[in-house]
Amino acid sequence: MSSPDPIRVGFIGCGGHAFRWIYPALQFAPVELIAVCDRQVERAVQYAKRFGAERSYADHREMLEREGLDAVLIVTGYDAEGRPTYPPLAMDCMRAGKHVWMEKPPAASSAEIETLIAVSRETGKFGMVGFKKCFYPAIEKVKEIVERPEFGRPMSIIARYPQYIPADDEKGSLKGTPLFGFLDHLVHPASILLYLMGPAESLTYRRAANGSGFALLRFANGAVGALHFAHGQSGTSPLERLEVIGEGANVVVENGVKLTYYRPGGRGTGGYAGADSFIGPDDAAPIIWEPQFSLASMDAKTLNIEGFSREITYFAECVRTNTPPQKASLEFALQVMRLYEGFLREEGSDVLL
């Protein structure tokens, strides 16, 4: 079977994160890297040579004007005030007739995302954000499982992530404050919760003296969720854990890769007093998936397990078919940013999102 025709892309940003994760992911997606751009043009020249781009630029507007691109990828980080630099660049690209993929976090406020959505509608060009955890194979499988009739309605969810919650007096600005790291990392567990459960309606949170704590969410579908900020855990501990509970079934993801589906059923027979074995019937036994690393296969490649190659491939297919993304869209980014802004409110307050 022949591969789809590649889309022509430009790339704005030649930094370390892009070098390690995004440029290498392009080799697994149907894209042709035409040009790269960075304000330090010598870096753009080096990246063009290393990753096979035809030309390099110091000015993104010049690249947009001269190159016949289908889309632009943007990985530029933060400005001197700690604010993500994506909104103005993305607007320039969309107004130049290009679809846009940008790394997370996409903005410093929901208002900026609303402006991006308005420009997208004005130009007919869509944007997508690099919420990589929505593209983890394990998380995509959870999404499929919780939508099965046998699982029942997903009623509750809990995610554990070792993030520090800024105190109320640490929320004045992004530059040089814990709020900077909070914005950068909150999008990871937040995107998983919203991807699996849908929009959140309300949020309240409590923090401990060391910055760990819990947030309680209610979703529009009536389900509830908790986000455990496990700041202070050991550096040798698995980073994260997720569990979704339905109606007689539940599914768990440990460390982003090990997935266990506890199917509807029970252990043994004979009830509480009469059961003589902890082994239940095979057709109700838990199903466990985890990657194997003994073969040089794509399923064990970090770029795939962590979602990078999968999200770029998904974006390229959306561009190729001129189909706005259903995952990690600007509208989804707006939900994520509104959840983030809920934490800017005073601790203990019940915030409507």
C-alpha cells in the first residue's frame, strides 16, 4: 500500500526541545520539511542541514511569504515575562493561509485562545496544540475502553501527578515564579482528564504546606474527578497514575505505559463465605498491556509511547484531508486554559469553569 502524499511544512523554532522530540518525530509522519526558521539564523542553518530542510530563515514572515507551505509547526517556548510565545506566531501563520501545530502550553490565558479561535474561523485555517498525553497509546486505549457499553458510564476519575501547587501569594506573574512551572506542566494531567471525561464545569482545590494537594472536579456529564498533586514524592517513584471507574468496571494506567482493564466480573464462586479460590473465570479476568523492549519495533519507541510521532501524524492527516482536528484542537485548548485559570482563584473557592 502506498504512503499518503506528504504535506509541505515549515518549522518555527530551533531549540533543545524541538531538537530532541519534534524534529525527530517528523520522520515518522507524512510531512516534507521545506524550511526552518529561528531568530538566531545560524541555528536555523544548522537545523536545516541536520533535518533535511531546503531553506532556513531568521524571519518567519519571510518564510511564510516565500514558501508554498501547507502548514507550520511552532516550538518557541516563552518570552522574557514567562508567557508562551505561540499566539502571535500562530495568528501570522493562519493569516498567511497555513494550518498550525504548536507546542504546549499554547498561551498564558483563555482570552488568547479565544482570539486564536476567532482568527481560525476568520481564515478557515485550524490550529492544533501538542497535548501529547492525549496521544499516548495507553491513554487512547483507555478512551476506547470507557466508551464501551460493557464499561458503563464513566463515573469517576483520579489522576496523580507530582506537581507543586503555587500558593496564593505566588500567582502575581509568570516570570521567575512557581506559576511558570505550574502552567507548563498542569496541561499534561489536565488534558488527560478532559480528553477522557469531557468538559469540566467546576473546580475546587486544597494544598498542603509543601505545595502538594488535591483538586476536585465536576464534569458536564455528571461524573466527578480528582487530581492528586503528589509534589514531594520520591524521584525514584513512577511519575503518574490514572484510574477511571465506570459501572462495574475500571481501568488503570501506571507510569503512562502499563494499562490494566478490570473487566466486569468477580473472583471465584460461592459468595463471601463459600469462595474457595481467588481465581475467577477467564472471561472476566483483568487484561494487562505494557510495552516490550526486546525488538526494535515502533511500538516501543519513546517518540511513539510519549505521543510525539502520533500527534504529528494525526495533524498531518488533518491537513492532508482539510479536516479540523477532533483531538487537541483550539477549542480543547480553551477548556485546558480555563481549568488552569481555576487554580488562579483563591484556595478553597468553588470555581465555575
